[in-house]
Amino acid sequence: MQGFTAYLVGFAIVAGFAVALGFIFGIFNQIVAQLNTDPNNPMISQEFVDAINLAQSLGGTGLTLAIAALIVGLAMLLIAVIRSYSGV
């Protein structure tokens, strides 16, 4: 059971990290959008905008991976509960 708990903790860490990256890069993208529309500030280089867009797309992938990790973790928990009640 200790190995199973380690798997769940690992999934939680990966899922939390992926969701956090998605939120962080989403916030950075909003900052870039505000700076690009403000006439008092110079335009941001296209390379930086491309890097932010890439990070945002990876954040969406991270959110998908977080949901998948949550589903796998719940399935593993269900299997462990079934095994504990069946005596296997």
C-alpha cells in the first residue's frame, strides 16, 4: 500500500505542476497582450511573443495531462479499494 500512496503523490505533484504552469503562462500571455495594446510602451519582440504562445500551448497540454493523471489516479485508488475488500 505504501507504493500505491507514492504513485498517488507522484500523480498529484505532476498534475499540480502542469496546472500551475498553465495558469502562470496564461497570466504572462495577458501581460503581453496588455503591453502590446498600450501606446506608451514599445512593442514586444516577436520572439518573446512566440515563446509565450508556445508556453501557453504547452500549458494546455499540461492541463490535459493533469486531467489524465487524475483519472489514472482515481482508477488506481478504485483498484486498491477493490483489492482490499476482496482480500487479494
